[in-house]
Amino acid sequence: AQCSKLKGTPSKVVIHAGSARASALWGKTPEIAYDWKLLILVWGRGATEDVPRPKDGSGYVVAVDVWLDGKIELEKLEVPADMVVESGGEIGEFIEEHNSKKTERPDRQQNVLLRGAAASCRDLYLDIDDETKVQQIGGATSSRCLHLAKEQAPAARWKLIETERGHLIQARLGEFAGWYLDFDDDGKIEQLSGATSSRNLLLTKEKVPGAYWKVTETDEGHLIQAQAGRFDGWYLDLDLLTKEKVEGAFWEFAPAQADTAQADTAQADTSVGEKHAPG
């Protein structure tokens, strides 16, 4: 069956084609989602191979349909049971019907300062260097402009947007206003102060998969975790991504005060200097 182009980016689309049941999952398998590919989950005897459906309801991705260029690549990636549902109908018709009926709740937004919540990090804010160059990273317009500041510089103000796919963290002021917190999926992984980390944070102009974050509130502060690519599940640790839950991974969403002329002319030289290594 031919699969028509998706009109949007639904979090989950379920299809049924002939005798093979299939589920197309958007953005749930990190290595594929980061390349903007459409995953086809097949049970039973499909067009590619015979894969019995596990008793717990989970499944395996055995065929990857890259709809942009029509190529077929084979993968075998586990999909948890809670991500699997079923439906019927022709592939193209079902996807179009799903998209036409889909209603999204309004995104919830708040303006915040991102400040370290742990005692050792409470004077550190996630900030932006407006003079950093723009480049193409992973096919997206990006900049490695993030650093730490010891004061509430204007560029440290962020818009936290809760969506169905996760939280977007968007810069509000300066040269990169409107850009999204993201990361380089090809970033180098290294050991820094005993933690597995990567200095790969970016701001990206487009809403790419890496721009959607999982935010969890705890007694110690908010945890912000990546949801895509090689770094799925890693924590925003001040100006790093870190695999372990270290002190720098806990954040306070401090309310951002109203924009004023005084705030916009605040001192620009508030950089911490050397990049943070989690301790």
C-alpha cells in the first residue's frame, strides 16, 4: 500500500495494511526520529520478515519507510507495549483522517529564568552569547551560543512551552530570540568530574526533535531530559548534557521579571568563563 505524506507530525499514528498490522510511531525511536523518518511497526507476516508479536503487546520495528525519498531500510528496534495501539483502514486514508480529526490542546507557556537549583549552582543561569556565529549542524540552522552567567542578564530569559510532544525551551530576547534549546546528536561524549557528559548544547532556529524536552518536577528542583537521538534520557546539567543525575541537573524556574529598558542595557559581561564540568 502507498503511504501518503503526513500533513503534520502526530505523536502516534496507527495503520492497518492488508493482513499485516502496522503502527507508525513518530519521534519515539531516538536514532530514527532525529533523522525525521517514519517508523512502520509490523507484526506477523509482513513485506519484510516474519516477526511474531510478543505476548506483552510490545513489538519490533522491522521496516523503516523514509517517506521523503521512498527508500526502505531495515531495522529491529524494540517498542514498549504502552506505545502500541491498533486500528484499521487503508494507510493513506487512515493517516489523512487521523490528521483531519486531530485536535491539539493549546500550548501552555511561562516566562522563566533557568537557574541552578542545587546550593552549589544557585548563582548560575543558563545564558546566551549573542555574538556567537550561526552554522549548519545536523541539517538545522544552529549556534553553539550557550554559556553560564552569574547574573540575570536579559538573554537568560526563556519561554517554557508545554506541548503534546514535550517542553520547548525558547529564547525570548537578543539575536537568538525565538530559537530553541537543542543539542548536537553527534556531540563528543567524555568523562568530566566522574560523570558521562557532552558539551553539545545548541540553540536551533527550527523545531527539530531535539528541541522537545521532558520536564519533571522533584523536591530538589526540575529535571530537564532530552527525548531524542543518542542522548535520549540525558539531563540538562547546567551547560552540558550528562548521563547521570548530578547536582547541576536540578533547575529552578525563576519567574522572569517584565522586560524593561534597564534590563535590556544590563551588563553584558556576565559569563562564568570556563565551561562547567559536573561535580
